[in-house]
Amino acid sequence: MLRRVRQSLRQVLFLMARRPGLLCGAIVLSVLLILAVKFTCSRAKNVVAAARPPVRFFSTEAPVVDLYLGQLDQVERLRSMAEVSLIFFYAPWCAHSMAARQEVQQVAKKLAKQVQFVAVNCWWSQGKCRRQNRFYQYPIIHLFYRRFGPIEYKGPFVAPYVESFVLRVITPLTYLPSRATLEEFLSYHEPRVVGFFQFNSSPQPPGYITYLSSALQALKRDFRGIVRFGVVTNKQVAEAISLEEDETVYLYRRLNSSLIFPRRERNFTSEAICSWVFEHHETVLHWLQPPGTKSRLLEHELTKGPALLLFLPHNPLGSNPNPLLQQVADIAVRYHSCDINNHSNLDKSFTSHSCCQSVLLPESSTSVCEVCLSLSQSILTSSSIRCMFPSMAHGGDVLQSYLRHCCLHRESAPMSMKTTTSLGCSNFLNSYSPFSQYSACCRKVEPQLNQSQTKEEPDMQRVPLMAPSSSIPPSSDPQQEGDGITGLWCQTNRTLRFYVLDVALNWPLAVRLGATGNRSASLHQEPGAQGDGSFAAIVNLKDEVHYVLHRSPKATLTESLEAFIRNFSAPYSLLQRHLVGEEERKAGDEDTRHPDKHQHPRPLITELTTSSFLPSVMDIQKDVLLFYYTQWCGFCSVLNHVIIQLARLLQGNGTITVARVNVARNDLPWEFMVDHVPSILLFPKYRKHFSVKFPDDLPITLPNLLHFILQHSGSVQYADKPVTASSGAEEGVGPGVIFRAEFLALQHEVQALHHARERLSQQLAQLWRDNRRLKFDTRSLEAQNAELQRERQSLEEQHREKSWQLGEAVRRLQELADTSENLLNENTLLRVLLRALKDRTETKEQEEVERREAEQRRNHMAS
């Protein structure tokens, strides 16, 4: 056994001595295989690179502490060191945060000595801010007043607005040391709250901190600070508003009685005071600030009723009140002022100012009815139309029937019941109106007494019957204008809510409502602004209409707005609905132009807008086929090729126009609107009032459209064109001329159809050539595809062969590795065996030596 091991060991050593490269190659391949397996396993663990560490978001020069690692614990430490702190939570990738960064830096440079500005990166995944807070949008601003907070800022991220909000938080209360300052404080239109606290004890009254917290609570509800809080410490000043008890909260109201906080019914806490103020305060002027994103804020306000939207230039940091805003606020306050005296004096103003018209009924020859239109003083003086009588033909049926009943009944009455003066008057309303009422006085007079009657009543102004005008110019006397609008909110059912918007921030909305120009020009001149940067519109969401204020050059904002409001409040409003539409297009689309014309081609399909709709559709010399569509309608896009083919066929006919209108971007008069899209209407020439709609049950195809046009076209019924007798006699129009014109028109249409057929033949020939070219291209592509398929198969076979060879190489390498390992194990075993044999041989030799020595000793001793 030992001999065999020695032989195999000798053979291995001999082979390693003869071919050492084989063993080294096996070892190297084994190492490479192990590294490949390890690299493959490591890729499956981490395939995303680690995020870069955050950097400073604010510049080092800005007085802002930038905690770009999200150290939320540092925020608490910095906030405790300052009386007022502003915390700016941002995400470094957010575009809104980047835009707000410049605005916050501007505010920080101004208020760095009063406010501690801190910016926190709340997006860094390893930061404490990201782990503790879940913000759904960025940036977010929180303000802290000492221990009170956070007060979230929800306004626009513009430096003046942010600075104004911070100043409100710094000074939430306005100190009122005298009666003059108190009267000035209460003179503004915003809701005002006054607290009376006597600082006799040290350091301050116990309820003062609660009142201060209630002012901060109000800022949490309304970032604009519409409700202002003031504090009075002098008892003589407090007596001006009948405050006698200490620690009293007073809510000043213009339209109703002012209130005092009921401390016996409610707890004297900041939340209770704030809730009580917002429940009972009066707001006649509402500020609107759409967020600029998807929101239902504007819809929520407009669904409450008709709204007057006023776009005004606004500076939140202005030291002096905005004069335009003051004018609007004064109008809103007078509009909502519903005093009882106004109702009691209304009838007196009606009877003191009137204008009359004598009406002689055809049924009677002895009775004359004096119809007097009683007007309020404001309307009579502010309007150039002093008497607005409804015409007997239009709108006067009720008036005429009343006069017949009144006057004829008195004429047929018995002699015993008739008065000596034969005079009787009564009042009635032709329609509901807060401004006017009619009175009919029936007199039995002789015809020659009309002149004397006029002399007896010199105060009564007699004017002919006239139709109402389209507009009422404002008066030059603002005092008289004020009387006409005061209390109008209680006198009509068409009430308005007043809303104010910053024209610089909401200019796109003003453009959607009808303003023109650009954002920079909005502060200088625009329709309705006249140089003061204002724009006004009334939006009635229920009726789906809105009106735009067009001011005259000489009228002020107050006069124009009052006339605008009065015209809207009238039962039969004189305002015209404003239609918003796209601007006129200079040329049609490229696919709707004639391919043969290169110089100023005429569009096949006429694109109509709001301004060009009526002139094009009502062209009496043309049949107009109108296609209603929208850009989001998929069915409309499918029908585009049908409409284009129809327009190409009818291009040679100059009497038929194919047009389309985008009803999503162009407002149309109600009588021209449709209930669904796509819809097709035909307006025949000479008979526009006989417009016909394409049947909904028929498919919109080219043959059906041609049949529809030929059936309802105005050219077929040319004889129905209204011709007067004088014009027919002068021109010699007779049946022969009409038939001749019909024959020429039909001949022209036949020629147009022939031309269309020739164009269609040319198009079909071109399509046939294109089809043959496409077939040749298809064949060449198929041949290329077959060649690519063969190359693909060849590559797949090569791939399989290479994969097999690689597998064989790996298998051989594995066998070599196993053989090398076995050889190493056998070499180790042989070494062990050789060592054991050597040890045994040495032992035996030593024993042999010892035995010989023992024998020698015995022999020596024996000798």
C-alpha cells in the first residue's frame, strides 16, 4: 500500500515538473470563474446609486438659517430664541420653492432684525424633518409668535404679500390711544374688533393675552387679515363706543347693530372669540386669490349667485389706502345699506318725479288716459332717458289692456256713479322694478280742453313714446348717483356679491373674461380700465352669462360702476352679454388649402370666431354649411376628412360656403348654440330664418351631406326671394327671367360638378400611382425582411454554437479544477505517508542499533 502511494506521488510530481503551465492555467480559470459569480450576485443587490448629499439652498449672504440636512431639532432651538420666527419648508428640486426663495430672501433682508428666518430641507430622506412631517406640497411657510403657532401662510409667494403677512403677525393688534384714531380705525370697510383693557395692574390684564391670541387665530383663518383687531386702554376713548366694563370685546358692524362678546354664554378663550367674530362679522367686499392650480375656489364662490369681479392694482405694503379700493368699498357699503328710511321714502320719490303720456284709446272718443311713469329721483336725474314707456307693439300689452279696462269701464258707468270731475287715478306695476311704477289717470274731457289741461299741469313733462336705449350714461353728480344705489341690495332680486382680485396676479383670468392686452399693460390701459388699471365684470354662473364694464372716457370708476350695477339690477337689463372668442385666423390649415394654388390660397373651410360668426353666417348671398366641433371631441376629428372632401367638391361653387366653429373657445348667441357636438346646420341664402339641422339619425357621409345641401339650398327656391313690386317693375322681372336665372344657376352647378369630377379623377389616378409605388415598396421591404430573417437565424445558430463551446470550456475547466484538487489531496496524503514511513524506518534503525549494542554488551560481558 505504501509503495503504491509513493508511486502515485512520484507521478504527480513528475507531471507538475514536466507541465507546470497546466496547473497554473487551471488555478487562474478557477479564480476568474469565482470572480464572475461574485460580480453577478453583487449586481442583484444594489442597482440604484446613492443620493448625493444635499447642499445649501439659500445663498450665504441671505439672513436665513439654512438647515439643508433637515435638522428639525435645531428649529425648536432657534424658534425659542426669537419672538417671531418664520420657518420655510422646501424641497430643493421644486420649481415653486426655487421661485419663492428669491421672494423670501427679499423679505428676510428687510425684517432680519425683527424675525428669525429659518429654512428647512424637508425632502432629504435621512433628515429628521422628512421622517416626522408628511407635506403634500412645497413650499410651506409657518410663522410663530412666541409660543403661539404655527400660523400657516396660504397666500401668493410674492415678497409684498409675504412681508405684509409677517408684519401682521408681528403687530396683530392696533393700539388706539385717542378717539380720533378710534374713529379712523372704524371708518374702513373691513370688519373691526376693539378690545378694552385697562393696564392698571402689573404686568398686564389677564384677558389681554387671550385677546392677542384671538387676533393670531384670525390670521390662521384668513392670511389677508381682513378682520382687524384693535385695543383701547383709555376709559374715555372706550366710552366713545359705549364700552364701560374692563376686558370687553366689541365687534363693530356698519349694516347691523354692533355686538359685544357674551362672556356669560361663551368661554373667554381665543378660539371662542375668533369663532364668534367670524360668525357675526359683516363683509361686503370679498378678496379672492385663486391658487393657480386645480381648485374649486372660484366655482364655490360663483355658485352663490351673480358676482361682480373687480380686478384692481393692489399693493399690500401701501401706507395709504388704495383710492380705487376705497371707491369700490364705498359703493359696496351703500349697496348693502338697507335702511328703513329708504323704504318709507321710496313712494314719495315716486310721486314727486314723474313724466306722463296722453293715450287715446280707439274704442273711446271721449275718454283720455294720462299714463304717468313715476321714477325715483336718482334715476330721473342720472339718466338721459327721463321717460321709458313700453311701446304698444312691443311689451305694452299689459299696459294697453289695463287702460282699456280702466277707462272704458269708467265711461260705461251709470251717471249716478260718475264724479263731477270725471277724473280717477290708480297705480299699477307693468313689471317688477325697484325704480319705477305706472299711474293711470282717466279723464273725460273735450278735445279742445287738452291745451288747457297742459297749462293746468305745467310740472308734468310730456314726451313721445320711445324705446329704451342700449346704455345709460352715468351722471355727473356723484351725490345723486349715491342715492340711486343705496339699499339696492334689498330692493331687487338680482343681488350681487362683490369680489376684489389683484390684477397683477390674476391677469389671465381677466383676459378670459374679456380684458385685452398683456400683463404689463394691465397696470396702464385696457378696456374698462381707462388708465387706472382696473377691470370689472359681472358673472352670472346660473344663467351662463357675464357682462363687461366698458367705461366712457370722461366717467370715473364710481359713476361707471354704479350705472353698471343699476343696469344689471333692472328687470329688463340693458347690458349686453359679452362673448369671448378666439382671434381671427389669417389663413386656414395647410391640409384645407387647394394644392394647385400657391399665391394667397383661399382656405377650403372657413374658420369662424365669435366676431366673424354673424357676418359670415348671415351673408344673404351664400348658403352656409356650418360644422360645430370642439378640440376635445373625438367624433369631430373623425369627421374632418368628410368635411374636407365636401369642401373640395364645392370649391368651384361660389354660392356655398363650408365653415366650422369651435364652440369650446368661441361664445355664440344662444339662438345659434347646439345641444351636442358634432352638429351640422345649413343656413340657406335669402332665407336665413329657415336654417336646417342635419338629421341625427343619418350617418355623416359625403353623399348624405351633398343630398342635404341640394335639398335645402336656397338656390333651388330662388323665386322665394322677397322682391318688392316697384323694384320688379323697374327691373322687368317676370317668370321668364326667373326661370332663366334658375337655368343659369343649375348650369353653373352642373359645370361645377363636372370640374369636381375631373379633380376627383385626377386624385384617383394619383392615388392609383401612389398605390403601385406602395406595392413596390412593400415588396422591397418584404425582401429585406426575409434577408433579415435569414441573418437572424444565422446569428441564432452562431449564438447557440458559441454558447455550447463556452459550456464545454466551462465543463473542462471544472474537470481540471476537480483533478487539481484531487492531486493536491493525494499529494498531501503521500506526504503524510512518507513522513510516517520515514518515522517508522528511523525507529526500526534505532531499534536495530540498540539491539546490536545490547548484543555487543552481552558478548563483551560473556567474554
